[in-house]
Amino acid sequence: MGVGNSWFTCGRKINSLSRRGQTDPRKPKHPRNSEDFRKSNCPFPKTTNHPAAEQVHLYTIKTKQSSFHDRPEHPDTFENMFELAREQIILGKHAQAKNNWRTVLEFHEKVEGRRNLAVVYNLARVLNSNEWFTDAEEILKSLLPELIEALGTGSRQVIGTLPELSLAIGKQGRYAEAREIIAEGVRNLRDSSMDNESQVTHKNDLERVEAELRISEQGRNISL
């Protein structure tokens, strides 16, 4: 489940290290930077042939690494590596996917001095949507302190992360803990400086997760 009003730019711009010359208006933009792409494919291009997509990314990474002799740690390589991890998550290749996403996060931390928070968040969304709830919880719990320190508990980035975290926790059967996180998000909204429209959007996201978890909890109780 994704947050309706995602606070991260999707598509190619999840990577803050843009291709050299990309901001030059005289040069054509990468097609993945187009507004149409971001609206229709956020956060990643969709495909149903995941084994083929995995092979494409593996080949692309190998090709790029060999072509960037002077800079083997090129941002484009890590963009493909992140999408490779996504395909491996969908295919259930846990060990390979985890190794790839850790490499991506370490790359950003090394180059930027910190993890790329947009990449961390989008990774958690992919993990949640593919029912890797334990990994999503771990990543989001490591992300929240950085966000709170930088932006405060009432920021839309922090509040926007809480539905994903509560979903990850609730889907593991810890419904009371998930409800506490949702309640915290609602409280933070009251103290937030966001405009009314944004507050309504985030409140709807929190309530949507709460409703989904309520159904999940009722289903579990019936089966017991």
C-alpha cells in the first residue's frame, strides 16, 4: 500500500545525483524525467515479466560498470541496481535483493554523507507491497529518527512515513502497536503546519491503513 500523497519525487529523480548535463535545457531530458512518466509509473516502471526485467538490469549494470572506467560507482549503475533489487523482491530472491539494496544505500551514504531518504522510503514501499513486512519495518524504523531530527514530528515527510510503518507492523500481527502509530500520526497532524488539504490527505492515508489492518485482524480472529 502506498501513501496517496507521496512526498518523494518518483522515477529517475529518486536519485539525487543527476546525470551530468541533465539540467542543461539544450540537451534532451531522459524520458524517465517526464511528468507523464512520474504520474503513470510512480515509483518504478511496471512490468509483468519480472525474470526478464531482472536479466535486463543485470546486463545493464555489467555494461555500465565496464563503460565507466574512471567512475565505476556511477549513479546510473546504482539506479539500475535499485530496480534490480525491486525485481528480485518480487521474485522472492531475498538474499540477492537485500545485498543489492544495501549496496545502493551504502553508495548514497558514501557519496552524499547520508542515506538518500527518498530511496529508503521507496524501498520500504516496494517491500510492503510484496509482503516483506519485517524488512520494511526495519528500514522505516531506521529512517524515522533521521527524518524527525531533520524535519520534526509534524512534518509531512514524517507523517507520510507512518502509514507504511503501521502497515508493516500490523501485517506481522502486532495490531495494537500499529494502531498506536496511526494514533500518533493523527496527533502529529493536529500540531502540523501543513495546509488543510495536505492534512486531509495524510489523515485519509492513516485511516485507510487502519481500515485495512482492522479487516486483517478480524480475518485472523475468525481463523483462530
